[in-house]
Amino acid sequence: MINPSTRGFFTSPGERRIRDHPVISRPHSKDEKGSVYPGVGFITVPELSWQYFDEVSEVVEIGQRVTCSVLCCDTAQGEARISLRALQPDPFQEFADAAREGHEFCGTVTKLVPFGAFVRIMEGIEGLVPLDELVSMPVETPEQVVQIGDRVKVTIISLDRDARRLLLALMTSGRRTAGSGTDASAPTSPKT
């Protein structure tokens, strides 16, 4: 059963509907040796999936049986913290194996924030284009340059594997990309 002290974490209608019901009724958890332990556990929202989602119900359903990895057990409190995403490969790490600074990608603008725009360059891989990397002229908001859903060409300016952060620069004709020293109109071949 979901711990009642977590009620403040649930904000969307789907999460409010789920909060009073067990999200995971009887998960099967595996330890490092592959042993299976049937039981009840709690999965925090970040441990559900590597992918971005708006509703918990996009990942799990009420009463669904799942196989998870045990993160920790508190026998005094009778709680088990478990993870679905621990059993899935991290798409960012796979991406980081092949991607390097200067590689170019076409992507879709997914979110605008006061300090820049997020661009999805592959399924499960999004990076931030900081406001000062959107155009060479200063702008106050990202809406002055791009809109959600726009297809854009970007280049990697920084990739931090440990923090799982990807910084991108928007490429426009004739603009030099940050860190690459090449003209954005010059063709390069990304290794993805």
C-alpha cells in the first residue's frame, strides 16, 4: 500500500486517483543474485522509468504485478523501496557511449523554460539549449526563437554522463557552434 505520508507528492489527476490504492500490489523483486522475492514495495516516481511521463498510469496500472530491483529494505518500518527502471538499460548512458561534443542532431522542441528550451534528439534523450545558445543576438525568452513542436538542428556542446545532462546549441545558417570551431552550415556526420 502507498505510504500515506507521500500524499503531498501526488499532483496530477491520475496520481491522485492512484494514491489511495496500491500501485503495485504484489511485485516480484530480484536481488543482485537474481533471487526472486514476492511481496509489496513502494516505487518512487523517479524510479518508475528512464522515460519522461506525465501520469503514473502511463507506466503502471493499479494492481499490476511487476518485477523490480530492491533498492533498500527497512525491516523496522516494514518498507521496501524498489525500482522498475533499475532493470532497464539507461538510454542516456547508451547515447553517451556514441555521442561526442560537436555531433549534430535534428530534434523537436519539447519544453520552453525561462532559461532556454529542451529538445528531444532521440527517444528518451533530451537536452537543454540555454537561452544564450538559441541565437547569436540576446533574447529575453525562448519563445522569441522557437516554439514547442518545432523541428530544429542542434549540436552537442557538453555531455555530462554522471549528472545525465546534455547541453545543446541551436544551429542556424552561418552561425559558428559553441566549442566546435566549425561553421554550422558545414556538414558533419554524427555517430549515433
